[in-house]
Amino acid sequence: MVTTGERKPWHAIFRLLERDERVFAVLLAVAMVGGLATLGLVPLRPRQSIDLYSLVIWFALYKFGIFALVTVHPRATRAIFLAALAIDLLLVFVLVFLTGGGDSLFYLLFFPLVAVNAYYFGPWVAMAAALTAGGLMAAAAALVPPWIGWTGVTLLTIMFGLPAVVVGLVAVRERRARAEVERLNVDLAGTLTRLQSAQQELLVAERMATVGRLSLRVAHEVRNPIAAIELNAEILQDIVRAHPGVDMDEAGGLVASIRDQVNTLDALTEEYLAFARFPKPHFEDESINHLIEELAAFVRPVATRQGLTIHVSTDPTVPMMEIDRGLLRQAVHNLVKNGMEALSRGGALTIESRCDGDTVQVSVSDTGNGISPEVAQRLFEPFFTTKPQGTGLGLSITRQIIEEHGGELSWRNGAGGGATFIVRLPIKRPVSHV
């Protein structure tokens, strides 16, 4: 027993048939049954009398059976219609043969049969059907005199074929035009979908921009209370130091913790404001090598206390370049701080400059554990950090500074461990037209 869930809906089966196939099946049925019924109105000779009423009914049932067959087996539609064309040609031949051969009017059924099939199959099948129809007409006239002559057969074949070939050519062009329209509709639908997605992204971006402006204002307003807390904590620490004792020692530790947390919050606020309100660079001719050497001298005391070694290697061929010294120093300093934090205790950090064609490379390498694949995927993502007290903005600010100089920031893990960040700057800074 077939359940309702297993039974295939008829409307789903009909959707498998293309519009051309449904139209073709209906047109062919109407043309052939209607033509047969119309020619049946012409009186036949007594010896050629046939039961046209029953013939029309059986022919209609046969056409309905063809339609039902292609509905049940939609993937074999073309083969079914080709077989039906062959059967129709034979049926018309038999009808012409039984109703007078060369004198029968039922040869007129060849016209709609060939023309309607041309709509579906195209001009080449239409031409083959016309030649077949001409041959069958010649056979019927030869078997049942009078013979209509080869001239008559040729003229009938041409008359069968010409309109059919024209219909086939028109149908082919119409299908191509329809396919192009459908392709354009698909492209348009895709464009509309992308436009809607872009609109949604724009709305999200506008909301994020609003949140960004609000958070920027909050960060700006928080700076004054933070400064007041820091100042009062410093005064309180001086008071505690002026009154020695066990309780005061504990209070001094608490005040020191408060100051540490306030300093962390202040650094976070300053870094966020620097990221959100990126200053406009002021470019002047400066020495990259001098900047690196000065920065190395600045961080070396801190590195020494951590047990780290700072190595500096500068290329004397690096020329003077147009840079914003303050911003570029901040960018390289961020990379150096990251390297020192990755090393923690012990290890070496190398800062190197090198001239490479029309670019200058500044690299910062450490001997740490390198960067894991999980961290690498989000390395330059704002607010992403692996440090307990980190802001996640250092690398974002660094890349922003490098891009403002027309350069690029990249990184790689070393073969023997550690990571290297590489800053590539053009010797001739590109002129901005913004």
C-alpha cells in the first residue's frame, strides 16, 4: 500500500515538464484532433466510408495517453515525442490510404503535424518530417490511384517543409531569447541579493559607527575621572608612607594595586583614543637607521632588567626618507614591546633595517615560541589580545601607521622558532590625492 507521504504530487510532476513541452503536447493534440474532425465534415465515397466519429475519439484518447506518458516519464520526453511523430505520420498515411490515396483530402493533416513538431524539435527534424511526409504521400498515391506524379509529390513536400522550417527557426530564436532573459533574471536576482546584503552591512556599519562615536565620547569623558583617581591615589600613597606601621604597609600595598589598575585603565583609554582618532601624519625627511638606534637605546635598559639582549643591525645604504618620525617610532616600538613580552625572561630581540630595491625593510625578530595558527588568524583583529592586561589595539595601530606611509606590515614564524614582523616602506612615498 502506498502512503500519502510516498505518493508523488501531480503538481510536482508537472513542474518537471518545461513550458515548451506542455505547449507542444497541447498544440499537437488540438491541431491533429481538430484537423481530423474538420476533414471529417467532407463527405466520403461509399466504398471509402469510415467511422470518423469513433476515429476522432480514439485519436483524442491516444493524444491524451501521450501527454500522460510524458507526465509520468518527464526525462524521456524527447524520445516519446519522436516516437509519437513517427506514429502520427504512419496514422495519417493509413488514413490517406483508406480514403482514396491521391484523391484523399486527409493529406492536409501532414501540414499541422510537421509544422507543430517543428516548433518543438527545430528546423532539421522538421525538414526530415517533411521529406518523410512527402514519401508517404507518394506511397499512398502509388498504392491507391490516381497517381499524382513526381511534380505533385515534390510540390507537396516543399509545401510541407517550408512553413515548418520557418516555424522551427523562429522557435529556436525564441528559445535563445528566452534563455537570455532567464539568465538576465538570474543575474538581476543575484544583484538584488547582493544589494540587499550590502544594505544590511551598511546598516550594521552605521550602527557600529554610532557605537564607536559614543564609546569615543565615553573614553574621552573617562579620562578626567581617571586622572583624578590617579592623583588622589598618589596623595594617599604619600600619606600612607608618612605613617609607618603594619596596617599602613598593607594599606600601601592596596594603594599601589589601585594605582596599577588605574594606570592600566588609563593606558587602555589612551590607546583606544589613538586608534579611534588617528592623527594626520606630518612627513619630513628623517633617517630610519637613526630612529632604530635611538629606539633600541631607549628600550635596552628595560630589556636588560628582563634578561633580554637587544641586537641592532642597520644598512648604511638606507637613504633619508619622508616619514612621520613620531608615528613610525610608535609603530616600531609596538612591535618591539610585543617581542619583549613574547620573550618574557631571557632571549634576544633583533631590530634590523635593510634596503631592498625601491623599498626599505624594518624587521623585528624574537627568539620566542612563535605565533600559533589560532592566534595568527586573528592577529590584526582590533581588540583581540592574548595578554591579560592587553588592549588588542597595538598591531592594529601599527598597521594603520604603516599603511599611512604607503607601506605594508607582514609577519612569519622562524624555522628555528620565534617570530619576525616586517615593515616594508617605499623609499619614494606615494602622493595621496585625497
